[in-house]
Amino acid sequence: MALIDTLIGTAGQWVTASDPKATLLQPVEWLKKTGSYATVNRLIGLAIPFAPRNGFSVEEMRPGYVRAKIKLKGNKNHFGSLYAGAYFLVAEIPGGVLSLFDLGPAYTPILKEMTLEFLQPANSDVTVEFSLAPEAVAAILADADATGRAKFTLEGKLKDREGNHVATSLAHYRVRKKGFKPQD
């Protein structure tokens, strides 16, 4: 686990240090950006092999923010739109990613409950964005450091390629601090 924790910390530093808007016109910054996202997605694939097999990827990260995508290809349902399980996958994993990279590898994210409200079929890839304000991250850390665990909720708007709001997710997470020992 120490190696994985180190990789998570290092990948988080790479992502934070990269320019999310870098293009090939800035080759070094573009390589740093694409390399850091490739590392993040590889780590997710190691932890959850189901995710990359189903076309999940993190597209952008910065402190308190993550945007992820699920591909329509390979995830179609019986009438050609995005399968319900793919919506769930793209809405659930980013909460863990946000937890690991914003709180650090000393905290383990656990999904406690999640609901999805389907608004319209998605006939393309779907993206979702989540954010946590710095104050929320600080409160989560303070609670987890004091009690060994903390709760937080993320709401996401899932959008198709054209920007149509196709579903809303509401996910309730708990993080546990690894090795927590209550103070007497």
C-alpha cells in the first residue's frame, strides 16, 4: 500500500502542477498534462479494472475539482443510448478520485448511498463535474482527523456531448482515516 499511496501523492502533484489548458503549442506543459492524466487513469484502472474497460476516464483535475467522461461506445443499452450502469460508473468514481487526491492517500473514500435521476437518454459520451470548496475539504479533514471518519455529499450534472443535462447524481460518501486511534 505504501507504493500506491506514494503514486497517488505524486500523480496528484503532477496534475496540480500541470496547466489544464495546455496545447501542443506548449509541448512541455502539454506532455506534463497528458502524462499526469494518463497516470491518474492508470491508477484508477489498477484499483478498479472495470472502469477503463468501460471507457471511463478523468479528463481534468485540480484542487477541489474533477471532470470525468464515460464513452457511449461499448456502453449502449437495448435502444442505443447510454446504459444506466455507465451513468452510475461515471458519477461514482470521481468522488473517490476527488477524495484521494484532495484529502490524500491517508483517507479511504467509501460510497454509502447514491441516487440517479434520469432526465433524457444520452446518445453520446457523457461527462460529469464535481467540486468541493476549500472550506469543505478543510472541514472533512478536521472531522476525519478528530473522529476517524467524515461525511460529505456530491451532486453532479451529467451532460451529453452537446451539453444537454441528461441525469443528476447525488452521492453520499464517508472517508475513513487509515490507522486512526481515538485520543483518550
